Amino acid sequence: MNFILTLDLVVQIYKFIFKQTIQESKIKVYFCRMKIASEKEQEFILKNLNSDINKLLLQNHNEDIDIKFCVRQIEGYNKAKEKFASLIKNHNLLFPNKINLEQSSSGETAHYKASLLHKDSTLRDLTSGFGIDDIFFAKEIKKVYYHETDIELALIAEHNFKLLGINNIEISQGNSLNSFEELAETDIIYIDPSRRDANNNKVVLLKDSEPNIVAILPKLFEKAKKIYIKLSPMLDIKLAMQELINTKEVHIISVKNECKELLVVLERNYTNEVIFHCIDIIPNHISKFTFTQEKSISRFAEINLIKRGIFLYEPNASIMKAGGYHHISQAYQIDKLAPHSHLFISENEIEDFPGRSFIIKGVMQYNNKTIKNLSKCFPKANITTRNFPQTVAQIRERTKINEGSDEYLFFTTDNKSNRIIISCEKT
């Protein structure tokens, strides 16, 4: 963007002429202007929150309206309404581009992470971005230090913090790692490393992230006892554990049974077992299942126990991601259908089970005869596959069963490698 290039050029000229360094944040008020909606633009944005943005861009507008800016704010508002609705009651909040918003934490995950912090602690966020996490952190703790390389994002965040009445966030614009030795110690360092390389390709290993989180850990531990690392829900947890030292906790955070992010908590000199917290956030409730890496053994169900009237349990997405199947089996004394099916049965109803609960109505063998007649009994059904060679789409194509209804069909494999179909209804 032109204004960032201009700022960088000014800084370099200053350094060349005066032979001394200067932080970009020191001169931002002189060389960088941030667009704020005029009264007419605010009216336009509020009026068109539900309008087709493509049509808005093609229409002729009043010269006083910066249409590209307004469209960005409309897109931002609608995205924010999905991700952190509690923060947008004040329509004067400014929003960055779509990518920055998509990379922000949701209100639910940010609130959960903030709940883990001690009220008297201080936190330094090295990759603050739009600042959603920092807003929620600041509500719970004494002090937050915001760091961001993108000056526009930093200015937008600063503007929004003031509108929200948050005064315990200290903002620094620039690469925090370039002057890391000069930073004061804090209780916690929080970092969300980019999982993309210089060519914008996704990386798998943490050591390939930007910054290289594995390489800088010793440096981070010099400035804080605890390090909180936000990671992608797609990351292989076992692989990450091999790369990270002093891991104390892993929080697998889901919202409405969809895994959203991983939070890894490292503590200086910690060498005990890693504790896994499987979290599923639903309206007015947080489901939590905790276990350690200690070995656990599943109980496997006898085929004759998979029958009508028995309860079927499917762990939530966080437990699935963490691989906590054996721990679920032991904790709730339930039997696993098969080593790789990840479904459980019990004669008893478990009211607080962390996942979906069903009661079995029938069990069918998966064969051509059953498939041919299945849609007669189930013209509509919700279909799930677990340890099964076909996808849901392939099954719907073959059976002609449409989506919907209160019927649930699980296509899976039992402990004797028999392919079966379990019909259920939710408890």
C-alpha cells in the first residue's frame, strides 16, 4: 500500500540524514493518515449493511462517499457480526481488509482464552493484528502490550480500543522481535505465528512458520515464564508436541462442535505430562473434557451389544482432534465400536457426555439388498460415516436418501470388521 511505502521511505531518509534509529510509531502521527468514516459515509454504511456489495461498487455515488472504503466497512461489519457480535454495538468501529478479519479470533474463543489468565497478570502479544484477542485479554488482566508490524492495523486497533473504552493496552507498531531484548518482562507472551511461507504457501511444521516459533522459544522464555501459542486447528498435534519444549497444556477449542483453534501453553522448565483440554463452546455452556498423555486402554463392544435401545455416543470435534478416545472410554465406562470407528455404546444414558448422544433404533448389515431398499424406510436422514470406505456424498448418491428429518444413520464398522448401518434418534 502506498502510505506504508511512504512511511518506510521517510524512516530510511531520517536514518540516513541523522545517522540514528527511530521507531515508525514515533512518526506515524505525522506521516500516516487513517481513513475514518464521515457522517455521510456512516449513514451510507448503516443503510447498506444488507445490500449486495458488488452492485454498490457498480453504482454511481455522491462524490462525498468513498465507496471502496464503505464497502470494506460493510463487509467488515457483517463478518464481525458473525465472529464477535458483542463488540459491534458501536457502529463507529473500523474494520481492516477481509483477510485480517478472517485471521482474527472469534469472540467465543477469545473469551475462553482470556478466562485462563490471572487477573493480576501482564501479557505481551507479539502478533496482535486486528486486536480481538487483546480486547478480551484487557478485560480480564492488568496490562496488555500490543505489537503489530502493519501500521494500518495498529492504527485501526488503537482507534477501536479508544471507542470501546479500553485503556490498559499499550500499543507498539513495528516488528517486536527486532527490538526484543529491549522489551520489559511480562508474565505471559502470546503469539500467533503465520503458517505460510514467503510464497504464501501453507506450511506444516512449526519451524517453517513466521516467525520460526521453535527457534525463538529460548529467547521468549527469557522474557516470560509462560508462552501461549495460538495454532491452526488443522495442525497435527502430535507433530507439534515433538517440536515444542516445556509444553504444559494443549487447549483444543471448538465452537458448536467445529474445531476453531489450538492454544498451546508452555511454561519455563515444565517437564511433567501434557494436559489436554477438549473444549466445545455452545450458547450458554462450555463442555470440557480433560486428560493427560498417560496411557489408557479402550473397552471394545461385543457385536451382540449393538442393538435397539442401547445408547450411541459420538465425541465432540475437540476430543476427536486430540485423539482422546481411550480416555473417553475409561472416563465414562463406555465401549468402543471398533479401534478406528470412534463411536461408543452403553446401556446407560450419560447426561453430561461431551458430544452427541443417540438411542439406537436398529442395526443393519451393509449389503446390496439393504442399500437397495434403504430409501424406502429412510427417504430423508442425517448421514455420518466413521471408519467406512465411502463418503456421505457417495452414500447419498447410491441410496437416494435426501438430507433432513430427525433420523440419523451411522455407516461404520464393528469390532469384527463388519460394515453396518446404525439407525438412531437423538436423546
